[in-house]
Amino acid sequence: MKQVSQRGTALFVILIAVALFAALGYAISQSNRDSGGVDREKLSLSVARATQYMGQVGQAINRLRLINKCTDYQFSFDNTIVSGYANASAPADKSCHVFDPAGAGMSFLKPPSGLNDGSDWFYRAIRIYGVGVDQTFCTDGVGMPPCYELVMFMRNVTQDACREFNKRMLNTTVIYAQDNGKDFELSKFAGSYAGNSDIEYNGPGTDGKNSSCTQAADGEYYIYYVLLAR
């Protein structure tokens, strides 16, 4: 009887150990699943904040045009954080300044954390193929039709953030390549639309998008948002 009792005790201990290991494995898998869910939720929230901010800047441009009667060449993104945006064509009273209380009164914010390498938003004129009145290549200048858009960019975006952005804005996680590289981010907008840079996709069905995340020729991912289609 003693031997049977010992066997029964040993079996009971083994069953308890198996149950404990199963519970531990379940807890670890749930923890990993929850962690992934939290990360995805944070990414989705950051993308939502970015799209909201882009929309607010776009609305600010529209207000300056309609209320302050600013022309395309008078907008100024001059601010106290990033240099290079001073626009000599902007009114001296700063009524066409996006980031000044006398103008649109917007705050110059950094992109939400987790979307890129921490680089600031930047603003420039560039042609987006298929967007605006003149949808073909041209050089904007005296006597020429307007063909360059006023565009807001986020550079050095992570691949996950790029996919999440396109999922939200275009209902797809596909990232299309375009034919320019980092050279298109070098010219900050200071009142001029002249130039020869553009964003033209190699993938089908993507031209004409006012906002997208794309992979440039150098492999980097960029989010763009058209503030003013011309």
C-alpha cells in the first residue's frame, strides 16, 4: 500500500508540474501578444496624430489664402526652431506666416515619436505627378502655368510607420517606389516654386495622390502631404 501511495503522490506532483509549465507558457504568450498589441496601438496613435497635424497645417494655408489674402508666393514657414524658411516675399506684418500669431498661429511641432528618426517636418515646393491643375512637367515662373505644389514632408520614416500611414490614408499597406532620392528634400520653401524635382511613382495606380508614404530611390521612406495643389 505504501508503494502505491508513493506512486500516486509522484503522479500528482508530475501533473502539477505540467499544469504549472502550461500556465507559464500561456502567460508568456499572452504577454508577448499584449506587448505587440500595445506597440501597434502606439504606432496607430502616432500616425493619427501626424495626419491630424498635417491636416491642421493644410487648413492654416487655406485660412491664410481666404482670410489674409496671401498669394502662393507669400506663405512663410519661418519659425524659431528650424532655420532656412525666411521668405522675403512675405508681408512684413507676418500675416502670411504659418507659425506666427500674426498669421495662422500654428505651433512648429516635431513628428510624433516612433515614426521616424526624429527629423523635423520640412516644407518645400515640388511637383506631384497627377496633382493640381497642370499635371505635366513644367518650370514654374513668369509666363508659365503653375505646376509645383506646396508640400509638407516627413523624412526617414520607418517601414512599419510607412505601411500604417498608407493603410490609414490609402487603404493599402503597399509602399510604392518613386524616382527621386534625398535631393528633393534639400530646398526649403522660401517663396519660390521654381525647380525641376518631382515625385513620380513607378508603381501603377498611385499618381495623383495628395498624400502618401513612398520609398525614394535611395531606399528611404517619406511621408508627404500636399498643402496647396497648383
